[in-house]
Amino acid sequence: MSATDTADGKVGTGTGAATRRRSPAVPERRRLFGRRGRDTALTAGSPIALLLVWEALVRTGALDARFFPEPSAIIGQMWTMMGNGELWEHIGASMQRLLLGFWLGLVPGLVLGVVMGLSRPLRAAIGPLVSGTYPIPKSALLPLILLIFGLGEMSKIVMVAIGVFYPVVLNTMAGVMQIQPIYYDVAKNFGARRWQVFRTVALPGAMPSIMTGIELGTGLGLILIAIAEMVGAKTGLGYMIWNAWELYSVETMYVGLLVIAVIGYLLSLLISGISRLVMPWRADR
């Protein structure tokens, strides 16, 4: 056997071994893509199937078209409102209020949740106040908020902030308390100050619970902004739905509900994407 044959044989053997070592990852990658493709198909297919069944039931008379108009009629009304700009105006007003209220409730909820999780005396002092006021229906606070802040924009923003604050503060506090004490001990042994413990231990350790609270708070804020806009507003999706009820424009009512559902789903996707960025170790879930 020549030296060239031997070298070729070694190269071939090495290549085959490398191929065999890489081969287990290929089926795993295929299974991952297969699961994602299946999930994508189910995500897109389930609402389409629901709309098709709804359309068929209305056309066959099984559903009363006065209360449940055909999805095709709803989409046609949506297209008309998009064309004349009316829908975009209402969406823009609601999203602006939602964004401002979101940050107004997120920042204090996040800070207070971490501090309560780290400090037992503060948790004992403030915890009962948070737990006691949390069960109050947020919509029941609307008359009081209108009395304090009036019919302007601030009342709507405060409603959203309240809806975001409670899920964030409670989930953040629970997340911080679930961190193993050994991590705090290590930080103290290395001379970490309170701010460093807050930034490097408590905040990253509680991040899964924090993101859950943010997702819940965003959904609740979207619900509350629709409720708040039904009183004392002239723009917004809530106002559009209420005005359509007064005019008995059922298709427009469903347009508002459908748009709120789409916005909620898109916000959920956005928060999930942010979660994968800030928590890369959970990206495959």
C-alpha cells in the first residue's frame, strides 16, 4: 500500500468518523424544524378553520346574522374602515395610551417587586396593601379615576398603568423570592453592594417570572384601555365599539373586537421574542 493510499484512507476514515459524529444532530434538527412547522400550521390553521365554520353556520342559518354576521362581511367592513383611515385613527389612539400606561405601570411595579423580594421588612409592610387591593376589579376603579383625573387622556393612561402594575409587581416579587439563597451569599462574599445584587442576581434570576408578569399585564392593560375608552373618549377602539353598539353597526363592533384580538396576539409574540433575547437559555422552549 502506498503512502498516498494510506493518507487517503486516513482522510476517508476521518471524514466518515466526523460524519458519524455529526449525524445525531441532523435528526434532532429535523425534529425541531418539524415541531416548529407543525406549531406554525396549527397557529395559522385554527383561526382560519374557526372563521370558515362560522361563515358556514351563518350562511346555513344556524347562526343569526343579526348578532353573528359573516366573517366575510366583517372583513369587508374592516377593509372599508382601513381605506378611509377611520380604523387607523382609533388604533393609533389606543396604542398611544397603551404604550404610555404600560411604562407608567411597568417601572414602579418592577422596582417595587424586586425590592419587596429582597427586603423582608418591606415585604411585610407593603405586601398586605398590594395583595389586598389586587382583587378589586380594575373596571370598578374607573369612576374614581375619572373623578380624580377627569375625562382627559390621563384617566385612560392610569387605567392601563394599574392593569400592568399588579401582575408585574406580584410576579417579580415571587421570582426574586424563588432565587436560591446561595446566590445572594456568593454575591455578599464578593462584596457586592445592594445595587449590584439587584442588577446581577435578583433581576436576572427573576426574569422568567418578570416576563410572565409583563405578558399578563399587557393583556390586562389592553382590556382596560378598551373599557376606559367607552367612557369619555372620542377616539380609540373602545370608543369605536361603543359607538357601533349605539348605532347598531354590528360589523363595526366585530371589527373592533377582531382588531383588539390581533393586537393582543402580536404583543404576545413581541414579548415572547424579547424573552428569547433576554433569556437565551430558554429559547428552545
